Amino acid sequence: MTSDAPIMFANNPLDRAGHLRNDPDWQKEQRQSENSLFVPFWHLQPLALPPIAADEGPDIGWLPASAFGALMAQERPIIFLGLNKREKPLFAVDISDLADPENSGPFANMGKFEDLRALAARGDMSTGDLAIMAQAKAMLDWHLRHRYCAQCGEQTDLLEAGYKRQCKSCNTEHFPRTDPVVIMLTIDPEGDRCLVGRQPGWPANMYSALAGFVEPGETIEQAVAREMMEEAGIEVDDVHYVATQPWPFPASLMIGCIATARTTDITIDGQELEEAKWVLRSDIEKSLNGHGPIGVPPSMAIAHQLLVHYIQKM
């Protein structure tokens, strides 16, 4: 699967311009410049502007610094995201301290602060904008969770345009983290079936690829093998990487893989999985087209793309 594959939140179009993060004078100048654009986030939800036409989707609420009024003078997380194709600096601004920004204050009646997952699921917003919002949400979420030092418990300061926090007391440096998660579609030795599972609470008849966090000291291949054995009792080998997906809920990287089963008898763990089963390739293809025997994840999920990869390229 190539880098321009239709994986939601991937293919961020920005130049992240990491060399500018350590230039405080440039950062200060750009935060005050009318050439820069800022998107407000309220409780990790970006501002979405109404569609210009009835047949179009919403736009991200990119605004000049002047639209924020006195808010820019207050201490709040402001994250430099990068430069767009027109070399405009883009920033994300946390305004979660406001009570009701949709109806009062500088953003009243501009649009709605919408859940990013819901925006992506609707499918009517630019994929590039959604990828940028994934970056912004993950970064702001990290800052909201790391106001205090894990070493000594004192407050930390935001530095390097939002890509570092440093403790005021012990000077410990903290950096944004991304948690690796393997998500794997296991194919039987003949290639005629793949293994899918479902978790309790999912919509009726919905099945997906299995997934789990990579543990310390593991390779991707070892994590795939361990998760398959723990969740479904299946031994696998021949693990192949397919593609990755940034998943900002809160900050994971989904590592999509295909594995080949060495055993086919299923024993579910009874904790993470409610059921697992082998499904014929032909039934997967029908299900992807909306008239098969199982429900499959939506196209925004990398699990969907793994199923497509199995049907089209294996």
C-alpha cells in the first residue's frame, strides 16, 4: 500500500518546519502576524465553519490572530503545526477555558466545535484538513495531560512551539509520545479465509481485524504474534507490514499488518474479544460492497483498508 493510500488522518500536507520551533523570535512574530492562521480547539474539538454551498462539506475554522482578540494575550497552549503550501504558518489554540464559545465571545455564530472522529466519519471534509486536525488534536491532548512533571510532580512549561514541556523545578524535559498499536489481518495457509473478531458492545454483526498495543522490548512481528495468540489462540508467522494510520484518540500509530496462520483452531480470550471467526474471501468482498454476511469497519479505519488489501492485492 503506497504512501498516498486512502487512509484517514494520514498524508498530512504540512511542512512541519521543525527548524523553526527553536526560534522564539520567529514564533512570537508569527503569532502576531496577520499572515498566520489559527484554529481554535474547544475540549479537543476543532472549529468547523458551515459549508459554502449545499453540496459541500464544512471547512476548518482557520482564523487570523485578530479574530481571537484578547485571548492571544492570555497564557494557553498554542501549537505550531507547520507551514502550508502557501508558506503560511498554521497554529492550533486551546480555548477550553471558555464556557460557551459557539454562542458567546469572539467565535460566536461562526460555526460549531465538532468531534474529529465524527467529522472524519461523515466523509465530506478535505482529507488534508483532517490529517492536520489529527496532528493538532493529538498535540493539544498531550499538553492537557502533561501539565505536571512525572519526575517530581511540579508544573511544566510549554517550550519549542509546543513540542516540549520542561519542569520548572527539576528541569526534566518531556516530549510528546505516540503509542504504537499493531492491527493485523490473519490469513489462513491457503489464502481463502481471513480471521476477524468482534468486541462486546460493538454494533450487531460488526467484525474487524484484531489489534493490540506493542509492549516494551517487542518488535512489530512479535507483537502481532503475541496478540493473535492471546486473543484468538492462533499461531502466526510471515508477518508483513502494509501501512500505518495516525489515530489521535488520544495518540496512537496503528501499524497495519498481514500475517499467515500456522494454526486455525480458535480459542478466544473471553476478555477483549466476544467472538472470532474465519470468513471466506468471497464473503469479505461482498461485505465490503455492503451486502455480505458481516458488517465491516468504515473506510476511515485502517482495518477496512487491510480488508481491501486482502481482496485486491493478495
